[in-house]
Amino acid sequence: MLQFISWQQAWALLALVLAGGLIMAKLTERPKIPDVVGYLLLGIVIGPTAVHLISVPSDSSINQMLVNLGATLILFEGGMGIQLRTLRKTLVTVVLLATLGVIVTALVVGVTAHFLLSLPWAYAFLLAAIIASTDPATLIPVFKRVRVNPRLQQTVEAESAFNDATAAVLFFTLLEIVSSGGRSISVYQPILQFLIESGIGLMIGLFGGYIALLLTSKKSWGIFHEYGSIVMLITAMGTFLLATVAGGSGFMAAFAAGLISGNGKSLRLPLSSNTETNIQHFYQAITFIFRTLIFVLLGSQVDFRIIVHYLWPALGIVLVLMFIARPLTVAAGVLPSLSVQWKPREYLFMCWTRETGVIPAALSSILTVRDIPNVDSIRAVTFVAIIVTILLQASTTGLLAKKLNVLLPSYEKDI
């Protein structure tokens, strides 16, 4: 069994995971199955549940570092792929999905968890907050293989980036209530905390992204234009760290930094073709490495013992999440956005693209570290949500996109 307990074992573990991930990426390429599905299955097979080749606890410091760094780089890359002119048109929808939508999901799932698992209300809503957000680490790779119309794709990607902050603030607020023995807190505190964390994250991210453009664009200082990929790596990591230290949302900062860095032309700070190519190739490689590590390790951490114990209520909660909470969430974001004029088929597609993944797994592991009551039932539902949404929803995104006619024409023949 390989663990991060010596450099030899760590070396062997990383080599095994990356080699296995490379094989899974190739196997899932032709049928257009998202590669994260293959990574998750690989992790389940080589983890403690099956052949027990690797073992990396979800609450270990190394696992937390890999999750945070990987999610940061994936979010940064996702931000670089979004065009400001497209985001401006759908900004109202994105904001509503990432704020009101998370609250709607948490309310529906929380009530369901209270009755199906007999959880106290505070713990039921704590569980709901964990799985309320969509996962950019899953969605962004999915859209690399399933290319839908840009407006739809970038709206879903932006939602997945922004709603992590909302769900995280809601989670830590409820965790404070639970940890304090149920003492009430001001209703304005979560709202104020969200505004502060979001504002700090956005400001640091926007500023960091702009500085990165100044350093790499020949239309400005351009002193590091030959090292664009390294500048962008430092920008992603630096904005996440600065925002976290300043009390803001690190993930939102990384996404905002990527958004600015990827829109140099719109901001009149274009990058040279060589710089853009280098950045693109670099991020393709590094995000592949971290996607592989994150989802293989995530699969290896699935605890089927607690899943079996809570299987039926957990499935009930996840089905409510997918088929009741998500449509209501999308309606809360789409219906008030009258100027965007979303089509029914786009609404249906957004209802199906709500995978659960890295961030919920990281939040649930915090409960284990703090030894919170009811942690087994909460982690069981989280694991079931991850497995079901990735294996069912992510793997059928391409077929649904083709059926709903939202694929880009050049990709229709490949699905």
C-alpha cells in the first residue's frame, strides 16, 4: 500500500496515479466520456475498497494541499476561457444562480435530509450547504470534450466558480452554529460575511489578473512576456493565498484573476501569439496532472461502509437534489433574467449540469477533523452525491447536449 510517508512511496504513488490517469484519459477519449469519470473509477479500484494500492486520507494535509492547489489552477484556467463580452450578457443569471440558487438548493435539500435521515435541522442544513454548489473541477473538464454554445457553457462555468464562495460561507456559518451548541447568530451575519469574502476575493483577483497582463503584454511593461506561463501560475497561486489571508474567497480570487488574464485583447493588453500558446500548453498539462490526482484520490477515499449503511436515504436526498432542487435553482436564476432570453432547451441543459465533486469533498472532510456529530451520515450523502452526479450526469452530458441541440456544430458528429 502506497502512502505519502516517505519520498520513495510518494514518488511511486504519484507515478502510479498519473500513469493510470493517462490510460483512463485515453480510454474515455473516443466515447467522449468525461475523463474525471475514469479517474474516479480508477481511484475506487486502486483504493482501500478494492485492491488497496494507495491510501491518502481525505483529512490529511497533503490531500488538502492537492485539492486546494488543483481547484485553484482549474478555476484560473476556467476563468481564462470566459470572454467578458459573453459574461456581461449573462451576468444577472450567473449572480442569481450563485447566490439565490445556492440558498434554494440548501433549503430543499436541508428539509429533505431532516426527514429522510432524521437529522437535527442545523445538521441537515449543514449537509445541504456542503452539496449545494456545483463543482468547477468537474464541469470545466467536461466542457473540454462537450462543447456547447459559448453563452451556455460560460454561464454554467461561471456559476460553478462563484457559487463555491456562497456555499462555503453558508457552510462555515452553519458549522459555527453547530459547534457553538446551537446558539443563534444574527441573520445578517452570513450575508455580510458573504459580501466581505466575495468582495475581497474579487478585488484581489481582478487586481492580480491585471498586473499579470501588464507583466506579460508587449503593449505595456511586458518584461516577462517570455515567461507568461510562470507569471500566470504565480498569479493563480498568489491571488488565492492573498485572498485567503485577507479573509476573502481564494477560489473566487483565482477565477477572477483568470478571467482578467484571459481577456487581454478586450482590455487592450493583448498577449503575443507565442505567449498565449505557451500559457495554453502549460495549463493543459498542469490541470491534467491535478485533475488526475484529485479525482483518483477522491475515488480512493470513498467509504463504501458508511455508504451502504445510509444508502437509501442518501439516494433519496441526491435524487431530490438532481430532479427538484436543481430545476428550482435554475428557475431562480433564469426566470428573472428576462433580457437574456434563455431557451427551454438551454434551461433543461443547465438543470442536468450540476456535478458534485472536489469542494464538497473538502468541506465534508473538515467535519471529520473537527469530530462533528452526525459526520458519518453527512459524508455518506456527500459521497453518494459525488458518485451519482459524476457517473450519471457528467457521463451523459454530451448525449443530452446533442439531443437538446445545444452542441457546437463542429462537435455534433463526435457525440
